[in-house]
Amino acid sequence: MSSIATRTRNTRSGVIAPVETKSSMKDKDFFDLKKEGYSVVVFFMNGNEQFSYQYDLDKESKYDVNLLLNKPINVTLNYVQSKIRQMMEREYTVPNIDPETNKAYPESENKNVEKPTKDVTGVCVGEVGQSFLSSRYRKGSNDTFVLFIDHKQKKFVGYILANRVKSSEKETYSYYIDIICAESGYGSLLLEWFINFFFRETKDKKDPAFNVESLSLSALSSVLTYYTRFGYLHVENCEEKEIQEIVDARKNLPKANNKPQRTSAEFINFIFLLTRQGFNATENPICKYIAQGNIDDEMKEGDRFKTINAYNKYNTYMTKLKERIKSKNKEDAEEAKELYKYITNLAQNYETSFEAYQNEKTVENKKKYFDATFKYAKYLYLTVGGCDNNGYYMKRCNRPSPPNFSFDSCW
């Protein structure tokens, strides 16, 4: 292995050399450098130059950026892409979580009842669509790739795709995490290392961490409160604080099994609030219309969902369902028929309960009206509008906070 240097625990500084166009590295070269523990391979494209280093990453030194190899490694984008593709294609059986309880469904002999486990593809465990993933690791979509290695298992267990964005006003940068995926038990360690790696001090302009001011991402609703543990907030820039209404709404989310109950009205109101405040990554007018007020606000204003058919997105969705009902594919036609019937019933129940509540404002009518509004609004938002598909913007700013580590440049 003439292209590989010996392992070192020392960091180094200075100008780095671009890697060659043809990779001389193989999986074994990476795995055999340690008998256990973790490391990451960072591949960075800076214009026409490409650089790659491997860093040690163990639990006791997760805030450090010690080089595992003391010189640039010769690995290509094609190799990195192939590792990501392999992780995308792995098959797993994972717990099938009930969103009401945040626990796996219990065993049942009834075929119509949800099973306690489900089969998924990729280390993202089905949370991110395969077609989207395939488009994001190609050249031009992102400029920074991180591969996470478990040396005891001798395999890649996670990855990050990210893109560096330069500020238009000053010589500072922000990193946008396009995708972060890892097998169970590895995600927090990978994310924590990523934050500290890109927030370390360096004067080397070729270093990807040079003048990085913030890290941002779009968090899916399934992990929306997870990233706050790592300092990510719903803010537009690093000069502002998170809106107090958002802070309070997140704090008051009902929990099940120590996780937010995503089927609750409070959680739907929370993502409605984020959409109103401009943090929804799905840029569709119908989303802001549906989320222009909390479910509770319907009691004060009333009848705002009756005009949903004024939006092209809604009409297009319903028109396509009508077309599918006529399909020669019986299974597809039956599914479309059920969906159309379901949405129509939700709309009718909403209108009927609204009228009943307007005529007689009893506690019972109020509850029926609220329940009907909640079900209809949630379905319009999640399914018809697809408003929950692309996540919600969050930002982690480079503010001094303990532990405050000092690093030498490794690039």
C-alpha cells in the first residue's frame, strides 16, 4: 500500500495537493487502519480542485479532528458515489412505529392490522425517497461528501451530502446539509462531529471550514425536534433569536414514549406555525393557505377551508383522482375511488359540522367541528398539498459555547 501513509494522532497545516483522477484506494485500505472505533472520509470539491482526507473519530475524541492518515488520500468522486449507492441499496427490517404511541405496533394475527416491523431500503430507513437520494450525490448537486466508517464492523455506516454557500456580502460561508443518513446508533455521533469539524478555527482558505458562519438543513417532521439538541433553530440568520411563539409551541408538544406525538393537533399546529413563518422548504402557495392559522383559529374565523378548491393544486389532485377512477388497472382505479371518496367525506363532514356549530354553539358541536376541521386540514396539508415532504429550515450558528476547542488546520 505505497499510496497510504502511516497512522498519526497529530494534526497538520499547510497547502494540500489535489487528489489524482483515478482512485488507488479500496475498502480494505480504509477499514484495516484500525481494529475498532470510527473514522470519517471527507471528500471536498473546491472549484476544479478535489481533496480528500480520513479523520479519526472515537467517542472520547469526537470533538477532535485528528488525521488518521497524514497526507491526502487518493480517492475519487466515483468511489465516494459507489459507497453511498451501496448504503442506499441495503435492506433492513426495522420497527414499524405507531405515530400515536411512538412504539412499534403489537403482534397481531389480523392481516389488516399494522405489523410490528417493516422492510426498508437504505440507511435512511425509508425516510428519504430513493429517486431524490440518487439525484443528490451526483456531481454538481453537492460539493462535500462525508463517509462514516465503523472499523470493528468493517463497513460504511452513514454519510452526509453537503454544499458550501458563500455569503454575498462578506467572506463567510454557510454549509447546507442536503442529506444525512446513518444506521441506527450512529447518527448523533456523525452530526456532532460534522458540527465541530466545520466550526473549528482555520486560516487556510482551501480548508472547507474556512470562515464557516453557520450550518443549515431542512429537517423532516419525523425528526423535527431532534436537531434542537445540537443547537439547530428556526432562524433566518445568525443575528436573530428564534421566535418565542415557536419556542413555546415546541416546548408544549405532547409526548409519547419521550418523543413528540406527531398525530396530535398540537404538532400539526406547530408545523402550521413553521409554514406561516416561512420555514417550510416546500414552496407551494396552498401550504401557506392551509396553515394560515392554527386548527383552533377556525373556531374564531370559521370556514376557511371551503375555498380550498380555488387552488390549482387541489383541483389538479382531485381531477387526477377522477381520471384514475376510469383506469383499466382495476387496483389503481379502486385506490383512486377510495381516496376520492375519503376526501369528499372529509370535506362534507367539515362543512356539516361547521354549519351545526354556527347554528348551535354547544360543547358537543364544538368538539365535532374541531375534530372534522383537524382531520380535513391535516389531510389537505400532508397529502393533497404535499406540504410536509421537504422538511423545515433550521440553522446552527457558529457562536462561542462550551466546550470551546481550538484546532489546527488539517488542510
